[in-house]
Amino acid sequence: MTITQRQIIPSPVQPKVITAEKLIAGYEDNIVWRDANFTIDRGEFVAVIGPNGAGKTTLFRLLLGLQRPAGGTIKLFDSEPKRGNPDIGYVPQRHLIDSETNVESLELVHLAFCGHRWGFHLSAKTGRKAALVALEAVGATELAHQSLNALSGGELQRIFLAEALVSNPSLLLLDEPLANLDIRRENDLLQLVNNVVRSRSVTALLIAHNINPLLSFLDKVIYIANGKVATGRPKEVLTSEVLSALYGVHIEVLHDSRGNIAIVGIEEHHGDE
Amino acid sequence: MNSLTFNINLFAALQQMFQYQFMQHAFEAGTLVAIIAGIVGYFVVLRRSSFAAHALSHIGFAGAAGAVLFGISPVYGLLLFTTVGGSMMAALSPRAAHRDVHIGTVLAFMLGIGVLFISLYTGYATEAYSILFGEILGISNSDVLLTLVAALIIISIIAVVYRPLLFASLDEDVAEAKGMPTFLLGIIFMILVAVATSIAVQVVGVLLIFSLMVTPAAIAQQLAKRPHHVVIISVAIALMATWLGLFTAFYEPYPVSFFITSIVFVLYLLVRFVYRRIRPLKVSQASFQNAA
């Protein structure tokens, strides 16, 4: 796979990136959510939101092929998800790099490029170049030779994003990248992801607790709560009528003067963490 | 080493030392062990598995004591017990490094078995002593050969798994998602530690294994940020401590392992408390963030 190439070739019929039909997640004796039907197109920026433990990460595990659906189908580029798909760039949820791990950022990104290969390689030029390109794409060139344990939360998330981008994937899965970031860094990172999505025509799924900082960037939202999944454009899905109908209880979506929303009635506090 | 006096002419001193075959063997085995321990030790530190490595050496103690009881070379007992024990640790819990309580329970039990074997053995108590604290000056020709074979095996395995093992140690979740065999790599890693421990016990003994398997790599990690640089520095430290320890012990009537552990510890203190203060300051992070 080349890094610089793979231009966007517009084709008349774009295959869906993700198609879920009557998808059931979890295990037979422990269903997490059921009856999810949605499609995600190429180049869409999608937020996956919902309360803690609702099964947001489970969706990622299904896409990564780390878990099988309990029912229904999920397709990734028209085929079943399988482990080790080079088309996916994944940033798992994690809190901190161990403070003793004194490894420079470039090495981590470099290893994400060639770490799956067995054997020794004396000349690492292509890999290092790819890693530098990825670091540049996330505006972290200056961090290349800094040790991971010396980086701030926001800087680390940039490096993790570069680590995911280095193999030039067409789908990004970002699990809670905004956790532990203050509002300004949160916005910086979202801008960055948005730039990547728009400039490379990459599809990004981003798990978050709070939808508000994301609203201005999003194409779609996947809302997971109480064992059910609602998907669509934020304005269409996140309304009192749609959510109330879906969940069968009265749910209110409140708006404040700045356009922020809060979802009341399904579980408290998840709107504004 | 008793009545010998130190010759200020280094060449003559070395010549004098290598007249003795046991010194030759000690240097050969010590060099091999230092190289292996320095390399494997980096992965031990990176994976935060130093407790597991420590435990493996205790499991090895039971094996060594058993071997002594049956009249065979302790290193075979060590190899058998540590390899089986290491694979089991990796197989039972993929993230064994963090299961301190389980590992601790098993290691205490294994040490108990070792004590039983030693008490059943009617020979000299020095056998137990040399397993616990190392007896590099008593290494035989065949021990050196076995050490060489073990070292070559470890180096060839590492040459193959170097990059995947490094990546899986740094970022296990992403490695798993990329379809890398993280479970298998965990088992391979523990087997590497097992074999490295078994041969290192000859030099520093079961109880002092940390001084070669962990401390040199921990020091090296403070001095470099790129994995292969860390590995090279780690090997250099282990080699220097072993050679210097052997050299000193030739003239002074104290155990080699005491010198090795002391040298490594002094280096650790220096790097930990002196180097950290004098090393150049990092580029200001605040300025970068503002620019971005």
C-alpha cells in the first residue's frame, strides 16, 4: 500500500462503507442492543453517542471483527468484517501511556506501519517516511522526537490519530478521543479529524459522551441507548418525537440559545459531560 | 582469587586471568548471558512484566533443586520449569504482567517445593547457595556450550519477532485489532524470558536475576527513546557490569554477583538522580500548543 497515492476516484455507484441490517450486538444470553438498521457512506463524519455501557464500543468490536453479531448482518465495504482489516484505522479508548514508557512518537507511528511484519529490516526508510507523513497530517511534526510519556492528553490523541492514519485507511474508528481533553483541545482535535475526513474522503466514526461539541461537524449520528439504536442526520434523529417513538417513553430534546442540545428522559447527565 | 595481586598493566592482568580455565568459562558464559539479558530485559521492562520475570526465576529454583536431587545439571531443571511455567502464565492470563497476586501465590509455592527438594538432597548445601546467588566461577565446558546454544536460539527468535513483539508490547489493543497474534506473541515472550532466566541464573542466581534482566534495561530506557538504541545500551550496561564484576572478583575474595549487582545499582542511582537533572531540557510544549 502506498502512502502518497490512492487518490479519490469518483465512481458512479459508491459502495456503502457500512451497512447494518437487523443487527443484534452482544451474546445470545446477553444482548446489548438489537434491530439496528443503518448505512454509512464514504467520507461521512459520524458520532456514536449514548450513555455509558450502552454498547458503543461493541459496535467498534463488530466492525473490527473482534466480535460476531448475535443476529442480523453487518457489512463493511460489502463484505463481512474480519480481524486485521488494513482499511480500518483504530484508536482504542485508553487513558494514559505508562509514565515509564520512554519511546518517541515517531517510533510508535512507524511500528503501526510495519509492526505486523516478521523479521528484521535494516533500512527503515519507507516506514519512517510514512510515519512522518502521518505525523504531518495531524500537525504533530514537532512531536516526532518527543517521548510519549512527555506528551499532554491532546498531543497523545494526535499521535494516536497519526498511528491510525499511517496505513492509509478508509475508515477511522475513534473510541472516546475527547476523554480527558479540555474544551479548547477538544475543539482542536475535532477540527483535525474533520480536516482528515474532508481532505482524504475518509469515513470516521467517533465515540463521544457529549454530542454538542461535534454538532457543527457531523454528517450523521448513531445514538445508542437502552438496547436500541437510532441513526440519521442529527437534526432528524435527535428530536423529541423520533426518540420518544423509538423508545416508547417520553423523551425530550432541549435546545439552548447557542444550539446545544440535551436529551432528557432516557438517562440523565449524558448530554453534558 | 586470594593471593593474586592486581597488575597495573591491564594486558598482563587479563593474560594472567585467562590462564585459568574457570575464568575463561566465566567470561564466555557471562558475556552470552549479559547480551541475552540485556535484550530480553528491554521487553520485560516495556511490557511491565518484571514481576513475572522475577517469579519465573523462583519457579526455576524448584526445577534446579529437583535436578540437583536427581543428580543432573541444575540448568536443565531450570529450563524445564521456567519454560513450562512461563507458557502457563502467558496462556492462563494474556495480561499476566498485571496479575501480581496470582503470580505471587504460585511463586511462593514453587519456592517451597524448591526448599523441599533441597532438604531431601543429602549432598552439600553449597548447591542451593549457588542456585540462589549464582556460581559463575564453577561453570563447566558443557555449561558454556549449552549457554551458547540457548543464546543463539533466543537471538534468532528475537530476530524474527522483533517488530511484532515491540508493537504488541507498546500498543496491545491496536496490535490485536490489526490482526496480529498477540496471544501467541505473549507466549513467545514468556518462553524467551524463561530461557534467558535459566541461563542468567548461572551468573547471578535466582534471587539476583533483576540485576541483569531488569535494571540494565530500565537504566537504558532513561537514556534513549528509540527501541534499538535502548537495546544496545542495555546490552552494553549488562556486559560492562558482568565483565567488571568478574574482573574485580578475580582479585577480591567476594562473590561475583555482589559486584555485578552493585555496579548496576550505582549506575541506576546515577541515571535516576543525576542524569535526570543535567540532561538538556525538552522543547517547550506550551509554545508548540499555542502555535498549533
